[in-house]
Amino acid sequence: MRKFLTIFACISIMLLVFASLTWAGNWVTKSYGKLQAPKFTPYLKGLIKTGNVYDLGVVRSADMPLWPGHPKFIVLNYKYHGETRDIDPATYENDMVVMCNHAGTHMDALNHIGERQGDKIAIYGGKTADQIKEWWGMNWMHGGDMVPAILRAVVLDFCKYFGEEMVYKELTPEDIKGCMEKEGVAVKPDVPTAFLIRTGYIKYWLKGPEEVGKLKGHGGPNLAAQKYMNSIGGVITGADTVSYEWMPNAPHPVHRWMCLNGYLMNELLNLEGVAADGVYEGVYIALPLKIRGTSGSNIDPILIN
């Protein structure tokens, strides 16, 4: 009997160890560029004052504006109600979505932007474009490698700061500092932060391609402003614009520097709700779609105040 109990105890302990290892395998322990493995810390918990949740994503549709180099967004109905009898008396509807991973609110992967350097195209991590190309997509820093973002959010409302309906300005480090000071947001270099920039552009984007077509670009950070935000904790920076940095600026200097140095950017964030409520700080949560081979991920992020 004692031998049986000993064997039973050993088996029980082994099962517990196996179960704990299995559960641990689901914990997010890796990083992605400068974005560390997420952890909901007591500090982040302390940022939540009201519990209000703000949806920062946009609705995607076939008639939404897109960057000229991106493919069309299409919803294709695959099955209509009544077209099949395989689950009678129930019926169902099914569909397929054809879309770019940069359609609507999204996060760029670190393989998204490269830089011509001599006869090669440099990619983050010392890779070159020819090394990461596969028939099924890219084998390096793709959407399947991305990790959830859970970190401090700082909303930089430049519409209020400059007193303008829409900001076209090339933002500088002095603008970042001035906006944070006016909003009463502290600089915390040791706290991983998502800096979210409001220019007012999204209001026109939400009205459709015709309204966006009337615009002559949009405001956004220049390279010096970007480096400043990264120096004070910005591991993710995003904006309510289609191309994040100040536009028009075809060579994309900010994109190039960020991707080559491991910093993530989010584009087309709807910051109108948080701006209307005067919310400048909270917890930012963005969950990327884990799709192997992609150059980014559509996201529907939230901010909890």
C-alpha cells in the first residue's frame, strides 16, 4: 500500500509539473523589437482611475480611404442564408475578407520598411531584404512574431495645443515637451509608453476618400521629435494619420529609423473620444493578429483611463 501511495504521489507531482509547464508555455515571455513581453504591473493598474474604455479603432469598409500603394479592402459573401441545407433547420451566412495588413487601424511590423544602403536593402536586426523573402511572405519579424502591447498611454492632443481643427505642422521635440507640459503629463523615461498623437486627420478620414483627397498631407513628428519620444520611454508611438510622420515626405525618414531600430508605430488611431473627454493618460492595449509572413497587423486597440 505504501509503495502504491509513493508511486501515486510521484505520478501526481509529474502531472502537476507537466501541467505547469504547459500553462507556462502560454505566457508571453518574448519581446518584439523594443516592445518587451507584456505584464500588467501595479503601476499600470494605478493608471486606471475611472475604468472608462475608449475604442481607438476604426470601422473597415470597401469605401474607406487607403494609402495609394495598398490594395483594396473587400468583403466577399461566401454563403447566404438559405443556400445550404447542411444544418437544417438552421441557416447561416459566411464571408471572406480580402485586405491589406495596413488597412484602417494597424501596427507596422519591423520588416515593413527597409532602407536602400548601396546595393542592398537593410532590414531591422542586421537582415537584408533578400534574406527574409519567402514565397509565403517574410520569414523575419512578421505578424506571427508580434506580441500584445500593454503599456502606459500618453495622448498628445496637438489640436488643443495649437488651437487648430487640424494640424499640418512638422512636430519637433519642443512641441512634444510643450504639449506634455500643458497637459500635465509627467516625463517618465523608465516607463514603457505608447505616445499617441492627435492631429485631427481622422475626422476627415472617417468621411471617406473624397474628404481625404482634399487634404494636402498631415502633421506628424520629424525625426528629432521621434528620437525624443523614444528617449523618454516611447516603445510604441502612433497617430490618427495614415502615415504617422509629417507628410508629404516621400522618403519616410521616421519610418525608416523606427523600423531599423526596433520601435513600433500605430497608424489611423481614432483619438476623438479621448480628446473630447480630456483624457491624456491611461493604459494602452493592442492585440496584433498572429499571421505568419505579414508586414504588419490590423488591430482594434483600446485605452483604459
